[in-house]
Amino acid sequence: MRSLRTILTAAVAVAGLVGVGFAATVQAQTNEVRIGVLYPLTGSVAKAGNDVLAAAKMAADIVNNKHDLDLPLARTEGLPNLGGAKIRLIVVDHQGKPEIGRAEAERLITSENVVALFGAYHSSVSAAASNVAERMQIPYLTGESSSPKLHKRGFKWFFRTGPHDGHYTKTMFDFMRDFAAKKGITLKTVAIFHEDTQFGVDSARVQEQLAKEAGMEVVAKIAYRAKTMSLTAEIQKLKSVNADVFLPTSYTSDALLTIRTSKELDYVPKLFIAQNAGYNDPTFLKTMGKDAEGIISRSPFSMDMATKIPIIKDLNELYKKHSGGTEIYDPPIRSFVGALVLMDAINRAGSTDPEKIRQALVDTDMPADQIPMPWQNIKFGPDGQNNGVGTVLIQIQDGTYYSIYPFDVAAREVIYPFPKWDER
């Protein structure tokens, strides 16, 4: 009997220790909300990847600490509805590879116990990682991945705060129509040029469709291998068809190669309108210098918007502290908005239960005055796409990006035609 009593006493003691350990674990989880963040921190777009990560870190800083900013959760410390719990970002480097993004998404959910996933810059990686999130029923939010296909998969757990390439491309064709009418010129033909991952393929598909709707002839649709070492044959073909408008979709290394090869072969379209990404990377602007002059790109953001949205100036100063001095630009501003929306949803959920967080995202209705962007609001449709977005076109002039369209919000007139290489 004494032996049995000893065993029972020991068992109760062990159970008590386990209970204390469990309680401590629950307390730790309550004090810290873990979000998995996937970005390309090494490789050809490492600069852009680290810049969007800096924006996500800025959002966490604003939520975790007091800031005098007119933004959700800025004036409190932590998440009020979770007892002041702090956001912790669990960051992984997917290197721009979907297979790594897929594997890391699974590890973040199963081993790191994250309550949501965020990222991933590359649309192809967001596609792979959000597939995992959908299967494992964890919210996935992207601020910057722009493939139109991402929100058309019937997913329940996928959300995107920023515009997709359908929005951007419509703005491009609206600009071509309005600019031609304003200047009394004719723009009849387009050449579509894209890298071969999901970003490029989906962008090209939308561009071809909208060109046909606009009555413009697609005289070339050229796909090239992402991160290729040569674009000579492709640029020669572009030069031979001599389209009025050149529409490239490229990440940074390919954008650099496109410009260098175009200059070498003296390819000069009338209008050069890029689908963001590599052409909006500060690395591209710094590397190309005067050779970047006159390039137009789509964007939801330009620093000259600070005249109408004053909070941009304050965010820019805070962002520089997180980015090592780089000024905020697009896509980091999209990453910031997306991260803040996700953190706000977690707070409104008042829980780390993924289903409650998902429902809070579904219920999101963030007004324009809480968004440092020229958007109507943030409100997700049944497909997870924010329908309150707006877009602009920007052009590189005097080494800086300036908004040029819509014309009523433009900071500068359009440089037209695209300057010859020996006239820069």
C-alpha cells in the first residue's frame, strides 16, 4: 500500500509539474503571436526581398510599441484584445524558389506554430505556400504578389490587400487611350515581353486580352527563361517588329539585362511601360542611371503622394530606420499595408485561433483615412481580393520616380517619346 501511495503521490506531483509547464506554455503563447514571413532574402532579388521584409518589421514595430501615428494599433503596445501580446515575425528565405516556399510554409505551421503566413513577393512562391496554408487551414495574406490567378482558385484562407496585374494592366491601357487622345497621336501596336514564371505568364495573358479589347495589335508576345544570361535574340525580334508600346514583365536581374541589351542593339520603342517588379527596384534605378530615364511602370504608390497623404512622410522616416536608409517605395509600402491589416485582424479576432483570424479578415473594412495609399478602403471580396485598391503609373525622370497618370493626380508631364540612348 505504501508503495502504491508513493506511486500515486509521485504521479500527482508529475501531473502538477506538467500542468505548470502547460500553463507556462499557454502564457507564452498568449504573450507572443507568431506570424510566418516568407521572402527572397538571397539571390537575384535579395535587395527587394529585404526591403519588403523591412516593411513587415516596421508594421510589427508600430503594433508592438507606441507611435504617434494615425494608424490602427499605433498608439497602444502590443495587441490590446490579446492582453498586450506582441507580434513576433518568424522569417524564412525562400530564395525565389516555389519548392522552398512550400517546404518552409509547412515547417512554419507544424514546427514554428505560426498563426498565419505572410509574403512572398514572388507570385509563384505565394501560389505554392498558400496551397499549403489552404490545406492546413491557416490564413495566408500577401501584400505584393500580383498574379491574377492567386485569388481565382476558390480558396477560403487566401487574402490579398494590394492590386493584381489585372488592375495594373487596365491602368496601362487606360493611359495609352487617354494619352493618345491628349497628344493627338496614334498607338496601334504592342509587344509583350515576359519572364516564364507565374508572374510573367499571368501578366502577359492579361496584357494580350486587354490589348485585343482596346483594338491594339499584339505584334510580338515573347517569353524568355527567368534569370537568363542573354536576351540578344529576343531584343532583335522586338526591334524588328517595332511596336509602338513595349510591355515587359521582369524581375530585377532580367530588367537590368533588358536595358543593357536594348541599348547595345539600339532598340527604342515609343513607350516603355513595365509591369513593376524589377523596374521599381532601387537597385535597378541605381545601376542603370540615365539609361533608366523615361521608363514607365505601374504602381499603387509614389513618394510624391505625400503631398496629399501626409502620413507617408512619417512612415518613410520610420522605414529608413528599418531598411538601413532606403526610402519606402512600392512594393514595400504594399507589404507594410498587408502586414498591418493582418495584425489588425488578429487583434480584432482576440484570439490565435486560425479560424477566428480568418473570419476577422473576412470582416475587414478599413477606411481610406487609415491607409497610406490612394485607395478607397480595404474590404475583401469572397475570393480574398481587396476590391478597394487604386493604381497609378510612374515614370523615371531625373533619376526619380514621379506619378504621371491619372493625369489629375500626376506630379509631372509624361516624357514622350522614350529617349534615344545617345540623347540622354
